[in-house]
Amino acid sequence: MPPGKELPALGALVSGEVYWHDDRNHQVRVRLDEWQQADG
């Protein structure tokens, strides 16, 4: 999570991109569109 950003509320609808995943332990990393727009 980028510094200074907050997690979306539980149950919030979000959109973004999965940019990393690990099949072995079922982890994913997601880049939220909202975070991208705030930075650029």
C-alpha cells in the first residue's frame, strides 16, 4: 500500500490491476485505480 493512502472500506467496490500473485500461498498484490489517479 502506498504511504499516505487508506484502504477502501469493507464492502466497497474497487477496480484495479493484479500485478503479482503466488500460487503457492494464494497471495495477490493489487494496484487500485484510485491510488493511480491520486498519484498522477
